[in-house]
Amino acid sequence: MAKAIHSMIRVFDLDRSLSFYQQALDLNIADRLDFDGFTLVYLRNDENDFELELTHNHSQTEPYTHGSGYGHLAVCVDDVAATQEKLTKLGFQPAEVKEFHRDNQLLARFFFVTDPDGYKIEFLEKHGRYQ
């Protein structure tokens, strides 16, 4: 069974977005990962584990449109390879399994699948912060 863990949106002005989500939804920074070119900030509150991931692309020069602002819904599973195989057999055409490393350590093993309306869903293997 899949467990929903976060939803991601792209933000133009990270400080402004952080202020809004803290004030409007009482969401606080649970984790922040700064990379060359982009920053990921995970927000949540004491009510649950589900997080909102804000992605700030440093080179973005104009605000996002609604069409390009949506990122993905994420769920975690015990075994991404088995889940990817299952979705392939069901005809859903998931992307290949990929790994994301930081400081030579595995950060995530994941793949994406697109729903009938074109929304992306990320399947992350339970590991590290993705539980």
C-alpha cells in the first residue's frame, strides 16, 4: 500500500512563500536541502507527517504559470522496483527507476508515473527521510 508523503510546488520567491505558508497554514521548515541551482524546503506541522515541498529554482527569472507550477504528488513504497514492475504490467507506463545522491550517499530511489490527467506521481522507496 502506498503512503502519501509530500506534494511539491515550484516557487519564485522562496522567502515570500515560506512566510505565507508559515502564517497561513502554520507550516514550519522540517528540512532544507540547498543544491547548486535549486533549493528544496520541506514544510509540515505537528498535525501530520505529510509535507509540502517548495522547490526554488535559482535561475528562474519570472513567476511560474499555473501550468508549469505544479510538480508532483509523492508516495513512498517498500520496493520501487517491484512497484514500477507492477505499474508497467498494468499498462501505466512508469518512468525508469532512478537514484538521487548527495555527498556520495543515496538520498532517494524513485520513479514517476503520470495519471490520466497528466499529473505526475513520484514513488519513492522507503529510505532516509522518505518514510
